[in-house]
Amino acid sequence: MSVQERLRRLLFLVPYVARNPGQKVAEVAAALGISSSQLLEELDLLTLVGRPPFQPDDFVDIYVDDDERVYVQLDQRLSAPPRLTAEEGVALAAAAALLKPASNDALRAALSKLEGVLPPHALERYRAMGRQLDVAEGGPDSLAELAQAVAERREVVLDYFAASRGQTEQRRVQPWELVSHRGQWYLSAFCLTRGGQRLFKLDRIAKLELTRTTFTPPAGATGAALPTSTATPVTVRFSRSRAPYVRERFGSAVRELPDGEVEVEVPGDSERWLTRWVLSFGGAARVTAPAAAIAQVERAARAVLEG
């Protein structure tokens, strides 16, 4: 069974039992079209579902009594969706904006309602952070179609500019994976035209067509190696409040400083990516070297403040 199918079953199970308390295990299992033993496995899983910080009374209490009847007691805080903070709203909008939804897409409709659900005190902060992150700018035009091709395992014909040859060529590919790396989007795919795995930059795709031909990726298929950088590394220092995130993200590459702050070196080959990334920490990160990188982030920060 797929993860999606099991999730649908779990999402059906809780409200069903809430509306029909005291039904026998066999009756609930029949309603879901599964065996009683499968139902008991799902009930065991649901007892581990809850809301942070996961105290004993934060979980969904779903259980079978001695008479083999099923009951559920929901955490009262699940009766209404939690309000978003400004930071959570910006994170949601930034992630969704990468998909560049079409004007009639459900995701675009959801984004248009996002400001309406933010509490008034968080709305101003949300807008200010959004201007800094430029979340309104979407990904490449080809991103949505390629995401569909990856999900549906459909071959794609695309016109691709090959920098090494200085010309646009038509390629037929089997798309495996989409990757965002330092502000650039890449498609990892098996190129049927060239007969091997390739990494395509989405901003070099002039035109693409989703075919009706489907494919099965080989076992263990993974994305191609992302391009490495030979540019001068940039040193970024983070405040104590962001240190836990940096340690988790960069591991042994982090340098600990006496005042509780941390430093890490990142590639400096993409000015656009570096500037956005540093500014996204809202003053909790600053570039300390080299001088050119310091100047570029200062210019961007000043432009945000003056704009």
C-alpha cells in the first residue's frame, strides 16, 4: 500500500469513529474495507499522533475497550486549525511560490487567502519579511510541467541550450528528480537522445512537451551530482539563536566561537542566492569575509530598507 493511500485511510478513520462511537472492531474494519488485524495496526499508529510538544494530553486518544468497541477522544485544540505566525506564513508562501502556480490553480487561490488568516499583529511583519525574501517571484516557467512529468513518470521532449556547443538541441528525456541548488533549478533525467544520465538547468529550457509515453525508473535511480563551486568561499556568522539550526544543517563544517555564535563557509558562486539566504535570517546572520561579499549583502539590505 502506498503512503498516500494509508494516509487517506487514517484521515477517514478518526472522524468516522468520532461520528460512530462504540462500533465493534469488525464493523469499523468493514467500513474501511480492511481486516480487523489491519484496523488494530492503524489504531496503534494513531495513538502516536498529536501536536507538539507531545505531552500525554496532546495526543489523539483512540482506543478499543474490553468489549472490542472503538472510541476516540480528540484533543480539544484540534477542533480548530492553529493560527499562523508571521514566520510560518512567510515560510509557507515562499515554499508555495517556488511552484509558480497557474492563475486557476488551487495553490494560487490558497496563497491569495494566506494574508486573510494571519492575525492582525503578524500581518505587518509578514509583509515586511515577504519583501525581503521576494516570495512573489516564482520558479522557471517549466517547473510546474516538469514536476507533473516527474510525478507521472512521463517522458519529455525539450529544446535545450547546450552551453558547451553554443546551440539549442532537442532532447527526449525521462525525468527523475527536480532539485533547487543555490538559487538554480535543475532536472536530473536520463537523456534518451544522448544515452545517459544528465543534469539540465531549467533556465536553459526553451520549450518542452509532455508526451504520453510513460517509463519506470531503474532501481536505485538517484539525481546526478550537482555542480561544484570553484568560487571563493564566503564566511557567514550566525547569532546564538540560530546556532542550533546551523549545527544541524552543516554538521562538522561549523566553527564554534567563544561567544556562542557560529561560523560556516558557503559557496560564493551565486550572488543572488547568497544575498537572499543571508537576509532571510533577519539580522541573525552576517557575512564576515570576503570584502566583496560583505559589500553585496550590504547593498541588498540597504535597498530593502530604502524600498
